[in-house]
Amino acid sequence: IPHRPRKILIFINPIGGKKRGIKIWKKHVEPLMKIAGVDTKIIITERSGHIIDLLLNFNLQKFE
């Protein structure tokens, strides 16, 4: 990959994936991000439409 992101924003739906989203993140994805040296900001959604509400007021400039 010519340009690997160094900081990414990740949304986790705790209800998705048979309600295993957080567990999958912690067990499988988070360790890979650490190995790759990728800094992550995690936001766990709380309700339907939560992502849209957050993104309308979120500064995405600091993420790749």
C-alpha cells in the first residue's frame, strides 16, 4: 500500500454482527491496528441514526 492511514475513525454498531461488534473489534481488529501502527478513535453507536448525527458535527480533518 503506497499510503497507509495513520489515524482513522471507526464506528462500531454494538447491535450489528449478532451483537458481537465490540467483541470482534477487541479480539480481531484492534490488535491488527496496533501492529500496523494505526491510531484509532472508536465511537460506539448508541441508537439508529447516531452516526449521521455525529458526522454532521464532527471534524474529520484529523483522520485519513
